[in-house]
Amino acid sequence: RRGGASPTACPRPPPRWRLSGPGVARGPAPWPRASAARGRGAPGPRPLPGAVPLSHAALGPAGPRPPLVLLHGLFGSRGSLQTVANALARRSGSQVLTLDARNHGGSPHSPVMTYEAMSLDVQQLLARLGIPKCIVLGHSMGGKTAMALALQRVKFITAVLNFLPPP
């Protein structure tokens, strides 16, 4: 054994790696220090940042029916539901939107990862695309986001389908 550590000793935490180069922020680490977490000089709760612009793809023509919006699960991306989206667009004849949730796929990263924030992201995307009503289909994390969206915007959602919800 190196360093005389016992087999039950906790490993040392990794060092805080800092990247350098153009476009990389310099300064203190973006996470709170341990002393701040213990209450000495701890800032108040962080304000919820605004919605992030989601990466998305639209399949099928926009028509008179409300579009179907597919929301993926925790370790997924919009590509996870691509086969389902293609089949639904082909069989229904209506528009199907697939999107990447924040911190997933091609969407921007954010330190806030709550269902309310993810719902706000979807609301912003639909408003930007000019979609007044939609049907939302979510898998796992996407299902919880769909339920949060339905609770926040009752008149905005025609139907919510939640398949394979988490335990």
C-alpha cells in the first residue's frame, strides 16, 4: 500500500481542475466553498435563472391539430425518442416536436435542474415557435416535467401522457 492508507480510508477528493484558454472564465470555482455551505457568509437561495433555449427538432407538417411534444428521460436526449417521433408523425399526420432538456444533448447547461425550470424551458420554446396548445408525452423525468407544465399552464396543454414513470 502506498502512503500508509488503510483499506477503509476514504479517498482524497479530486483537485479542482481549472481549464485555461480563450472563452474560459477565470477566478474562483463556481461552486460554493465548504465554509459557505456551513453558514459562514452563506449567500441566500440562488434566484431561479430564466429559461434556457432548448435544442429541438420538428417532424411532420404543422396543421390544425395541436402538435405532440416528446420529452425524454434523465439519461436521454431527443434522439432517444426519434424512432417513436418518426412513427407518430407518419401515422398521425400532425407535427411532432422532440427536444433536449436543459443539461442534456444539444441544450445549454444550467446549475438549476428542477422540474419547474424545465417546464419554463418548454413554455419558452413553445411560445417562441408560436404554439398555443400542445399534447405532451413524457418518459420518466420528461413525464414529471410534463406534469409540472400541465400544472403551471392548464389551458396550454390539451393532454399529458406519462409513460414508464419513475418509482
